[in-house]
Amino acid sequence: MNTQLTVKDIQHGLWAEMVQQQINSGLSIREWCELNNITTKTFYYRRKHVREEMIAANQPFFAEVVPPAPMTSSSSEDTFIPQMTVTLNGATIGVGQNTPLELLKYVLQVVRHA
């Protein structure tokens, strides 16, 4: 078993952690990058390389699609009613008027490669 990691392996592992931190933060990429003193260009470059490696290794890209938690409020204002649903690889995604296009692209890509 080869236990030596190359600099590239370590670097890309750090990049993968960076992308996962952004996803978990709930912030937009721009907001997360500003907060972490990194340019969005650098972020997208690193994310692209990590994504390509994960796709080549036939691994899912960072996210697990899980059903949303049930809503506890009975107010009709809090109920999400999708304007459109997309079903891909067994996952159904509800899309509303205010769904950010970048988020939808990302989720579809994750589900497609899951």
C-alpha cells in the first residue's frame, strides 16, 4: 500500500475541504470568498479541479441530497410550493421563483453525478 501523499494530493485535499466549508457555510460563493480573503476566480478554479478529480474517480461531488425537514409552522406563508419540479436520478427537486440559478445548476450537477 502506498502511504506517501504527493503535494498535489495534499493541495487538492485542502481545496476539497475549502469547497465543502463554503457549501456548509450557507453563504454565497462571493460572500464566503470575501470572508476568507480569497478571490472568486481562485475559488472557482480550485472547485473545478476538485470536481474533475471526483468525477474521474466516480465519486459524488460534495453534497448528499436529503429531503427537507418537515415544516413546523402551519402558516401558509411559510409553505414552499414549487413552481416546477425536476426529477433526476431518483431525486426530485422543487424549484421556486426565487431559486438562485447558480444553486439550481449546482444541485442538478451534483445529482447527475451522484
